[in-house]
Amino acid sequence: MYYDFYLYYLSYLSSLYNGYPLIIRMTLAMVMLLAVITLCGILRLLFIGYKINREERRKNKTKQHFEEKLDFVMRNKANYDVEEIQALLDYDVSKVKKWKWELVTDLVLSVKNTVEKASALNVINYKNCLEALGLTRFWEKRMRVATIDRRREVLQIVGEIDNGVNSGVLSKSTFHKDIQLRKAARDLYTSQDTYNPFRFMEENFDEAFTQLDKLRLHATLIKKSNEGKLPNLLRWINNSKNPNYIIFVLREIGFFKQYEASATLLTLLDKQENKDVRAQIVITLGELDYFECAPVLIDRFALENSSVREAIIKALGGLRDEHTLAFLVETYQSTADVNIKLLVARSIKCHGEQGKQKLHQLKEDARSGAKEKEHLLLDQVFSENIFVSA
Amino acid sequence: MVYFFTYLIYFYATTLAIFYIALLVMSYFKTIRYRYSYTKRDEHYLKNFPNEAPGISIVAPAFNEEVIISDSVNSLLNLDYPTFEVIIVNDGSKDKTLAILIDEFELEEIPYYYVYKVYCRPVHRILRSKNPAFSKLIVVDKENGGTKADAMNAGVNMAQYAYFINTDVDCILAKDTLSKIILPVLDSEQHVIAVGATMRMVNSCSIDKGQITRVRAPKGLIPLFQETEYLRSYLVAKMGWSMLNAIPNVSGGFGLFDTQVVTSAGGFDSASHAEDMDMTVRMVAYMRENRKKYKIAQCPYSLCWTEGPPNIKVLNRQRTRWGRGMLQFIIDHRKFFLNKDYGRLGFLVMPYIVFFEFLAPIIEFTGFLFLLFLLFTHQVNFDTFWMMLLYAYLIGLSVSIITVSYDLVLNKLYKNFWEYLKLVLFSAFEAIIYHPLVVVFTLRGYIQYLTKRNFKWGQMTRQGFSPSKNVNAANNNV
């Protein structure tokens, strides 16, 4: 618009340095560039400040208008229908301004979480609130049109809303090339789909599988287990070659106490080549209190590498009987490795009174044998009762 | 000669400007991506499922810290995370540090089989409390080793978890620090060996029971300048470098490290005066030498508040020590420089450290002397002189302003928007007031290292966090 105006002043500035070496003219260009960056930086800062203040004002206004009413509806034991809630909230979906959707969603989720913590949430009223405020439709639409980064955030919000999701809307994201988006979509699918929720769990979930994915899926599985009994998780291992995923599934088997998987797990111990997977199988067997595995674990102990040996020691601490205790005591006496001694001593202590007696005996042996360091080590294990955090 | 030197300084400044603009762009994209990667929900998972949250050991050495030790330990014990331990290493304090700890946290000596996995001066005893409220606290009482590195090693030997935080007792951590700092570790397919986060000045913040209740821009001039300097370093430089997986240094004030890798790399170097940078580089070298893939991540959120130098005297001590550490680091690790076996470390990190961190004060100081020479010999062309000066000035100013805006976008920590404008306003004077001091003190450190003088771990004069203690400390300092 003011092209001639700018061109005039640029030409004027340029003419001032006509005849100067190239380097001076280059510097002039750099100074102008930096001056523009500085100016834009200040303006941006002021704009961000203004935006933050405006959002705070809007947030307070929305809170004042909705919070008490939402709390009343979600806590109320009587069921309200959508129209009643709309009338109570004095809210017309067709006239909502663009900025209001996210603020209202945040507020609804915050009220829901508070009421849920107090175990007073009326789920029907909560779902009708979502319907009355048009939030489900809004976020489904947002899921289709948002940029990749924002879409991932949208998926997490939809997960938090926890009101089901149209699988058709999700399908685009569940096979997207962006790993983070794809994984977020698959997690949401597992959590919200009712037709075939474990589809991705059976297909190795995703080739890129991190600790955070484990945590998110763990939460999803807890939610699913609260809704109904989980299938035998062991079948998910068969289709996977990703050790991280296999370890995750094994942990979940232990967490959800799927005792029916114990015998198969023991046979898997021979088939798995990965040491971390084998160590997790041992830990899971221990968590499932599968006493039948003890002789097998004892037999394998001498042949296994250190991480599996440590897992066996920990598992045998939980599988309390005379044989396992005798094996632990023998291992303690035969090993020179201080770290193993410490682990074994802790496992012996897990064997209750009998274990403590054995430890006292070992301590006495250490005293009579003038093994000061070993004596100190056993003292440490005894003192852990009193000092080590729960 | 005159022309050569003039051009040298010019191109140096230009390369630096290009570097910073590139880092600004990279850090922008990295920060935006980071912001959308994790939500509060992920942090809640860690708290709701404590068995799934990886344990973290917090190691904080203390040497003569009687003024702040109590507040500091209380602050660490009150962090909002399910599985962690706090290891305070009493590095042979001569004041009441240990006595205060024993008294206030009801500590008793426990039998402990202490294993020296990495070298440190002898450990006398381990103390813990029977009071369940302090069950996460462990105190390692050891002989003074003269450096933070030695005390850190004593703590690392004691750490039981896979990751530990290297911090100082003068640091106050945000309540959600641990859940925020562990997320990049959990979300990575590659082995994360260290994570850094943004640090700020605690000087004018309000603190109650070891927790920050109101974040304020520092009132004192030196901490105010240092706040902008820190933001630039963490939000622009380190965030930018993290995009290339080439973070040169995870700060010694606050950083998460992989315990196993630190131990395998030999622990912190007790002879080092820049133990954080030294450790970061040795960890990277260890991973490269063993052909293991690794990642060093950076969390843009402000998670740690530290006491900045309140006056020029303390600033002098701090920067002189950093200067000594820098020169020592360059000499000790010269073999990595342009060494193809060390990949990015050899061809990116080390050249950057040498040319833009180590040489910067030397070039700036000689440039200043050279300018004086030109002025006296009337060789300055004032038509272009002001433009060159403006050029150098705008490089720093523009980066500072953009950094402050990044910080504001991430999280509005200051209650009042004018506090951000205060940062911007004072950053306009940084090049004139603060930066020359930093240059002189750093050069002083170089000279001290070369002349082998004053090789003590410079002690910081603490002001304390609680108002009552501030008064006492101020009186003691007089």
C-alpha cells in the first residue's frame, strides 16, 4: 500500500552510503534487519501481554457465569435433560463466540474432576452438560480441521472429556505419518471405542513405543478394566516383536493379576531371547504368586545373565516357602558379589520371621568369621525396616 | 594489520549474530512442539500411578550453608512426585549445617555399606530420619573435597534410582519439577542421558516454607541482568541446540542425569571447576566411544530458582570461577576438538565452545583496546562507527527481547506484565553496564588459571530465603 513511501526512504538511506565498501552496506542491511526484529519483538511482547490479560478476563467471566451452575448440575442426584441444563446455564450454542469453546471445556473438565474426586459425579448429568454446551460436536470438528500439533492436543482433550468418539473422525489420525499424533489417536481409540477397542493393542500398538506410551496405555487399560473384564493380555504378545511392547504387556499381566497366564508365561521363558523380556517374565511370575515356577527359576539361576538373576532373586523373595528360602541362603553364602548379596538379603527378609532368623544366623556367622563388611551389609538390611521410605 | 583486525572482529560478530538467529528459529519450533507434546494429564498419570513413575534421586551438596539449609531441604522434600529421594551431601561444613540438619530433621546415623562406585573423599557416615515425614531424606557426611564435583560423586554413589538431579542447596525447585523434567526421558525412543531446564533468579521472589509463592523480576541490577542472561541461555541457546542434539552443557545448578552413564563415565571430575560442562561432554564421549545412541533433552519450563549474585563482588567471584573452569575445560578436552570420532561433539559443540564462549571475552576485550588505539590515532571513521556500534548492540538486544517473549508465551510467571517490560528495558543497558563486567571477570579467571593462583572453590555469600534469616545473614555479612 505504501510501497512508494518505503522505496523512497530505502533509496534515500542507500544513497547515504553510496560509494561505501560492500561490507558497510551489508552492515547497514543487517542493522535494519535487527532493528525490525527488535521492533517486532517489542510489539509481539506487548501483543502477547494484551492477549494473556484478555484471556484472564474472559476466563474469570466464564467462571463466574458457569462454575456454580455446572457444579450444581453435576453433583445433583436428580437427572436433568439437555434443555433444562441449557435453560439453567442460560446458554445458546448457536451464538457462542469462537474463543469461548476452549474456556468452557476447561471449566467443565475442572468442575468434573473436582466433583469426581468427591465421588459425587452424576455421569448422566455430566454427559447432558456436554450435549447442552455442544462440546462433543465442537471438538470432533476441531479434530478434523486442526493442524498436526494442535490436533494432538485436541485428542488429549477429547480423551479427558471421555464421552466416546466417532471412530470415523479418528481414523485419519490413527494412521497418520506423524508418530506422536498417530500414537495419541490410537490411545484415544483404545480408550473410547466400544466396537473393537483393542485393535491396536493386538497389532503391536505402534512401532515407536516409549515409556510415556506405556504410562498412557496403562491408564487406558485401568479405565477399560473398570468398565469390564480385560481379555487375556498374553495374546497381544504373540503378534509383537518389539521388546518394549512385550515388556509392557507382561507388566500389565502382573498388574491386573491375570493368573490364568502363569503357566504359559513359564513356557515363554525358554522361547524369549531378549534378557529384559526374560527378566520381566520372572518378575511377573513372582507378582502372580506362581509357586510352580520356583524350581524352574532356581534351575535357571546359574545360567542366566545378571538382570535376569536379579529378577529371579526378587521373585523368590515373594514366593515364600522352605525351598526358595534355602536357595536364597545358599546363594547368599556362595556369592562374592556385594550387590547380589544385598539383593538376596532383602529377599530373605521378605520371608517373614523365618527369613529374619536366617539373616540373624548369617549375621552371627559374619561376626564370628570377622567379616566386618558383610556384618555392616546385614545391619543395613535390618535397619531398612526402620529408615527406608515406604 | 589494522584492516585485518577490524575485519576479524566484524566477521566474528556477524557469525555470532547468524548463529543466534539460527538458534532463535530452532528454539522457537522446538519450544512450540514441546508445549503441545505434554499436557497436565501426563503429569497426573505419574502421580496417579506411583509404581509406573521412575524414581529420581536429588543430589545437593552443602558446604557451610547454615543460612539456607533448612528451607532448602524442606523445599526439596515437598516436591510433588511419588518416587524420589533427597540426598544432601555435607561436604565437611565448618559451620552449623550438619547440626541444623540433625536437629531439624531428627537424623540418626544408620549402618550403611557405602560403595565408592566413583571417586570421592572419604564418607564418614550416613544419616536418616525415623520420622516418616522425612523418610525421603538421606544425609551423606563426608570429608571436604574442595569442589562441588567431589561432593556430587559422594551423592551419586548413594543414589538408588536410574536418574538423579544435580542441584545446589541454594536452589528452589518448582513443586512439579520432577514430573516435568522426567517427561522428555519417558517420551524418547533413544536413551536420554541428561535433561536440562530453565533456571531463574530467586532474589526477589516471595518464599513460604521453602516454596515460591510469588515470582518477581529481581529488584537488584545484577540479578536482573542475570535473569535475562539465563533466559537467553536456556530458552534460546540450549533449546536451539537441543534440536540438533548438541546441547553443550547441562547446568550444574539444575539438571537430570542418567546415574549409570555418569558412573560409567567416571563420575564428576573432582579437579574440575566447570564440573557440569565437563560431565556433559564426558558422558557424550562415553556414549560415542561405546557406539551407543543417546539424546540430551531440554525442558523449556522454568523449574529452578537460584540465588543470583547480589553485588559486583559476588559476581566477580562467580564469573572468575566460570572463567577458570572454561579454560580448564578447553585444555582438558582438547582431544575432542574437530575429532571425527566424536561426531557432533567434535565438529559442532567443541568449536562453538572454543570460538564463541572461550574466545568471546578475549576478542571483545582486545577489540575494546583496539578501538581506544584507533580513537587516539584518529583512525575512526565516525560516519560508519556509530552504525557498527549499533550493529553490535542490536544483536544482543533483539535476542533478549525475543527471549522474553518466548518466556511469556510458555507461562506467565510474573503476576504483573510490567515486570516483563522491566526485563526488556534493562536488557537495553546490559551491553553497557553488565556485559563489560562479565568480560573482565572471565578474563581474570583465565589469568588465574594460567598463573595457577586462587584455585579455591569460590564460595557464594548466601542471603537466605526466609525474611528473618535475610536480616541475620545480612548482619553476619557486614
